Amino acid sequence: MTSLRRDELPPLLRAIHDPPRRLYLRGAGRVEMLAAPAVALVGARACSAYGAQVARMLGRELASAGVVIVSGMARGIDGEAHRGALVAGGHTVAVLGCGIDRDYPAAHAGLARTIAERSLLVSEYEPGVAPAPFRFPARNRIIAGLCVATVVVESRERSGALITADFALEEGREVFAVPGEIMSALSVGTNALLRLGATPLTCAADVLEVLGLAPKRREEEAKHPFLELLPATADELARTTGLPPGEVAATLAELEVNGLAAEGEGTYRALA
């Protein structure tokens, strides 16, 4: 465990309106990781299966292209974003709303250990500080401050993810939002961001373009078995494969965000 003084913080974080006086670090990752190209992936704790799939896919795709994934280690979107980066063998930074020695939520203690094995957990709070509701909105400025861009995957009308997006906008950073169903409460926040001018995110390449990086398309993704069944509707795929509709929808969403399939008038078609 180590710490950085304010004058030692990475440039992007040091440039925000209220940088932390000290940043505590835990994990095997090098300090230089905090100054590498980074993207915040945030969203609802009680996310949908679709949102979880998108967050995990974005974490994986962006990390595989060399981007550091930053999030808050909360349940839902945050946890899936971290896991996606870890699956890709990339790096991820978890920003805590409690003392640097705490794993919160307790259910993510295993995830925290995995992150610490190759990356970093950070906090402005010294060891022993308990999690408290007011600490989490404060930590969101650090999540946004470490990153060139912030991506909101799913968000209700009032949420911590929107606070993170607001911090990013105040600092002149790029904000992306994943479009959602207009009838879903989980899409109210993201769709509101889009109305305010956030950039719609349709694939990981949208973010990589801002960073000047190229996506790494993996050969096994281009050979996904679903692609051989297209064109087809989601219902037809569920009947053909015998998979639950939710799993089919999540898989189709991943193929769409990866640029391997597209939907039109209810029918999905392969692009690869």
C-alpha cells in the first residue's frame, strides 16, 4: 500500500476542480497506470442482463486495445466493467468510497483481490475509514478525473453514474451514453444524457476513435455461432438454439456493439 500527494497525482486528475489531497493505492499495478489512457465505465447497480453484457463487453474490448478501465467496484455495471477488463488480461482501476483497506461491497471482496493482483484499487480515504453514503458521490469525481472519457451504460433518473457524467462534463471530458429502451426506467438517465448532447455509443470503436486507438478484433468473435444463424429475429434464435430469451438478447447486444451484427425491423443480420 502506498499513497500519492496532490502534486504527485496523474495530470488529468490533478487538473480537476477539487483533486484529492492524497490518493492511497493498493495492488500490484504500477503507479504509471493512473496516467495511461483510461475510460470510466459506470452505470446502474441493479442493472439489466443487457446492461451487464454491454458493460462486460466494453470492459473487455477497451482493455484489449490497451485502455485502462476505471469504475467504482459497485454491484451491477461497475463490477461487470472490471470483470470484462480482467478477462481480457487488461488493467482496471477501482475507485473506492471508503478506506483503501476496505473491500466494499463485501460481496466484491473476491473481485477486489483479483483487481489487486494485476491492477490497482485507489481511494482518497485513509485505512480504517468506513463507507458512508456521502463518500460515494465524492469519489465519482476521481473516477471521472482519471479518465479521458466516461461511458454510462444504464442509469435511472437520479444515480451516481449521472453524477460521474456531470463531473466529466464540467472538466470538458468526453461523455458517452448507451441508448436504451424508452420504456425502461434503467434508460431514463442515459437517454437524458443523449438529449443533452452526450455521444451515443454504438460500439467500442466509438470510444477508441476518441483515444486514437484501433480495436483488436479477435478471430473467435468473428466466428460466433449465432452469426451462422442470421438473418433471424430474436424469437427465431431462441427457438432454434433453445436458449432463454434474455440470454439471446444479451448475445445479440454484444454482437451489435462489436459491429458483427445489426438489427433492422426486428431482424438481425450478420455484418462480418
